[in-house]
Amino acid sequence: MCGIVAYIGPKEAYPVVLKGLKRLEYRGYDSSGVALLNNGLKVYKKKGKVADLEESLVGKDVHAHIGIGHTRWATHGEPSDRNAHPHTSSNGKMAMIHNGIIENYSQLKNELLKKGYVFESDTDTEVLLKFIEDIQLNNECGLEEAVRIALKRVVGAYVIVLIDQDHPDTLIAARKGSPLVIGIGKGEHFLASDATPIIEYTKEVVYVNDYELAIIRPGELVLKNLGNEKITPFVQKLDLELAAIEKSGYDHFMLKEIFEQPQTIFDCLRGRLDANAGAITMAGVQNNIDQLKNASRIIIVACGTSWHAGLLAEYIFEELCRIPVEVEYASEFRYRNPVVHKGDVIIAVSQSGETADTLVAIEKAKEQGALIFGVVNAVGSSIARVSNAGAYTHAGPEIGVASTKAFTAQLVVLTLIALKVAHEKKTIDTSRFMHLLSELHEIPEKVELTLRSAPKVKALAEKYRDARDFLYLGRGYNFPIALEGALKLKEISYIHAEGYPAAEMKHGPIALVDEHLPVVFVATRDSYHEKIVSNIQEIKARKGKVIAVISEGDENISRMADDTIEVPEADELVAPILSVVPLQLLAYYIGVAKDLDVDKPRNLAKSVTVE
């Protein structure tokens, strides 16, 4: 959630750190700050946007070749200048930034208060820094050793980066449960929560693992575990271009990412799907095919939008593979003491690959003998590394907080996995298999056609921008899309919206229907079509405003609905990949019409790396 950036080397540190913080704004934050070392420690921090921090530093001395920066998403203590990072030690010589939550900070704080320590903030971060300082004083040891001792006492998740006035050529960093990547340049190093602040400087990176400590100097990177044993850094090449994290002429990242979906879906299918040959090539699936096709149960764990992808995957897996599937919120699964057996398969779905609840959930399931299969977007992420096997979605960086292209890529990957397993298991006949491969092959082009409805959706957004509530309804494969559409509207426009199975409407939600309530039906042609037509008639009988996402040429629903958005005809199993696109556009354009920051909606973070 919080964003971390640091630099050490021959360049001026402040411009590198500031630009990095701007690159990480998408993660969600409420304050920011920097600490610089040059003939003493200088710390500057400010509640609000990075631009507010930048403005406050005009004319200040920011010259330094070592610096750390942070964007904070409040956990302990309200958003304020005093609670913003970096925090400093009692002697004013050390500064630290932190991403994560120290769960036993209260106990540590009480110990330090008894020793006479005074705290300038309400944060758990300041507690950890002063705990490190206290260890250093009491044990008469160096900072590296003090950090190592302190982290053995800490309960919780963290990435920390420290600088010390007494060691002006050294950065110390450590990680457990929150992401940290180190970029390696010529006589310089870059640290960040993800690769976006790094790619314009270097393509060589090291992903730090849990319980590892990094001691970094301009031309040296030393990795150690908490037992003080050296670890050989594994250097990887970034497969990422700078253009991928820039707006490229679009008004917002969210709009750019919606319009990137034909390409991202194509990239997701490329090298995996050969519709003519009737082949799906996925090494992670093929290498574990016996466990997958013989699974006694599949459990999909995810959060937010990824949970909706998992819910749709449940329908697809059960239909095609005839394997029972459960879809769990990772935040509940990790605490529920679930029954997990050796023959179970856990599919973990996460855009960032760093979602804290999902990560803990799969670690527990792995201990119980289940096969962990990760479906993630971020290469080198924690979930990817913890999983026994997996498949990347290849959606590229997603900067907008509300997930769009990552969601459709997840749907594509999960569908490919289900088709591959079903084909190997022989629970799908050859003609149906070949038909669905052909349908998937055509999806990028059909998404391109769907995006042509953007001007119409924009006009609808103007029409409904002042609505107080929305109801989203769908049946079968389209029910999870109704949930996703409602979530997108809530995230981006702050309008209350709910998603329901259309058949459940009569069991409560129909009481809300009047002439002021827009009801969005996901009503493409499928085996439920006649039923959804009846549901639309029930809404119209109560004067509700009906917006329907329909298949091309559906004149029946067109006559009934107040407004329609057409998508190309497609098999009902893959049609949700198309029908979600107008709902993404609707949320986007309503948010823009309300003059909201659609890329960085309030209170939200891109990657939820804390509970």
C-alpha cells in the first residue's frame, strides 16, 4: 500500500526519489516525505499529495547523493505531517521509512516509554526505529546488527529502509511480507516497492525475499538472512518498458488501461492458444496436470476484483472440468481454520502478487499439503514465488487503482486453465473444445469492437451521473460481472451500487426500485436469456430505469430498456470478458463527469499489502 523509494549513488538523490514517489502514487497514500543525507540528516514531510511536498521544498537544500522517500497510507495514526514518514531516531541521526504493520508495536512502545523515550508521532514505524536505536545503545553494536536483533522480536509485516548520519554511504533495508525490489546500476542502487520507479534507470533488479537484510553502498549490494549468513543475490532482467507506465496521450491511466485490453488479452493468449491446432500450451498447467485434473476440490482465494474473477472461474471449472470449486475471500480464509486436504488445489488470484491476505492464506494451505497455483500479473512477486506453479497474466503494469485490464487478463488465464484441464480430463468433447478455443481467439478483436461504444457510454454517464444508487443484475456467467460492475462504480464515482443475481431481486432488492433507480442488466444472449428478459419486465413494471448490456441485434431487450450498450455476439462462457468492458467505461465516465480523481480514488490503494 505505502510506497517506498530510495537511492544511493553519484546522481542527485532528491530528483530520483521524488520522481519515484510520483510513480508510486497509484498505490494509494495520504502523505509523503523524504530524508536526505549530506553533511547531516535533513527530513521533509507533508500531508497530502507528492506535489504538496514538492512545492514545500522549493528553495530548500535538497542536495544529497543518498536519500529515501515514502508515500504513506495511514494505519496507525491519522494522516498528518507528524505521522508522515520518514521518522527519525531520538538522537536525530537516523531516518527510516516503513511499509507494513508492526503488530506488537504497543508492547514495544510501552517498554520504550518506561526507558524514557519520547514519541513524536502515533505510528508503529517510529516505535520500530526507536526500538532499533535502543538495541544499538544497549548492545553497543552497529546499526546492521541492531536491525537484525530488532526484527527477530518484531511481529507483523514490514519493508524498512534506514539511513544513518554516521554511515553516510550506506542504506540498510529489510523485508518480510511486503514487496521490495533493488535496481542495480553503474555504481548506484535504486530501491522501491515495485519496479515502476526503477525502469528508466536500469533493467537489472533483485527481488528481496522474506527475512532478508540488504546492506547497500554505491557499488555494492550485500544480502544476508537474519542469521547473518550471506546470500547470493539473484539478478533478474525487467521485462518492462517506460512507455507502459506513462499515459501516452490519454487523460487518465484508467482510460488507457481500458483501451489496452485488446492488446493485453492478445498478449495473454500469445504463445498459449493455437486455435487452428486445437492446442493450449501452459507449462505451469502441463507440469502439474495430474494433480490438477485429479483434484478432489479446487479452492480459489482472492480479494476484491480478483475475487470476482475467481467466482466466474468457479462456474467455468465446474462446467468444463466437473471438479467442485469453492471461492474464498482470502481475508476470511486465512483466519477460518479451513479444511484443506493434500488432494486439493488452491488457485491464488492477485494482480499485484503481494496481497497480504492472499499470501498468508496460501502459505497456510501449502503447509497442509495442497498444490498452490498462482495467477498473478507482477513477475517476481511474493505469491508467484510462494506458489508451486502458476501462470502470469501478462497484462503489464496497471497504474489505475481500479483494476480493468488485469481483470480481463485473469478471466482469460483462468478460462485457458479450465479448458486445458477439461481437455486432458476428457470432460469436454472435441467439438466444444475447438469451438471455445476459436471463441477465445476472437476475443481481442471483439473487445476492440466493444470499445467503439465509448462515446455512447460517455453520454449515458452524463445522464446518470447524479444518481444516488445503482443496482447491477446478471445471471449465470454474467452474475460475477454484475458484481464487478457495481464495484467499479463504487470505487470510481463514490455512488452506492450493489450487484445481485437477477433472480434474487425479488428476495429483497426489488423494494429499492422506483423511477429514480438505474438498474444495470448484464443481459447478453445465453441460456438464461428468457429469464433475464422477465426480470427486466419486472423492473420496468415498477418504473425503474433499465440500462442493459446486450448482444448485438437484440431488439427484444432494446424495446424494453431505457438505454442499451451492445457487445459482439459470443459464446456465453467467454462473453463476460466483453460485457465487463462497457461497465468499466461507465464507471470511468461517471467519475470523470463528477470531476473525481479516477486514477487515485479516495481511501483506496492499488496493492493491499497490510491487513
